[in-house]
Amino acid sequence: MLRVIGIFGTFLVPDRCRRLAHDLLDGAPTPEGVLDLVLQRDSDTEVTVVSAEVDPDRADLIEPAVLDLLESMLARFAAAELLDDLTPERTRP
């Protein structure tokens, strides 16, 4: 059975999340034991749910590193959402 560490939501679409987090995910090795970073879009609420699935046998060892990664992603996505609110739609990336 998988264990999920950390979960948050964003209004950004999954493809944009991947682009914004590209350097975070490629710049450092993923902590050993992370099985998947999940970006699941809910079409009813238009929210993308971000979570990390980890090996339950390693979860306690890697939890701090996973939470650091998710917190960095959350900060970046929140800043992008804020800038979107301040930027005319036609000039958004």
C-alpha cells in the first residue's frame, strides 16, 4: 500500500504545474522512496490536486525532503496564481 505525504490544490492546470516545477524536479534528485508526484485535475472544481506517493517503508525517512519539495512547488504555484490575477489574460504565459 502506498502512503501519501503532503497534498495541496492549485487552480493551475497540470501542464503548467509541470513547466513551473521543471527545475525543482530536475535540479535535485527525487528522494529515494518517492514513487510518484501526482497532479490530478478535478474538472468539476477546476482544481489540480498535487500529492506525493511514497513507499510506506521509507516514508518516515524521506518525509522532510518530500515536504520541502512540495512546499517549494506550492510557493511557486501560488506566486503564479497571484501574478495571473494581476496580469491581463492575453499576456499570460
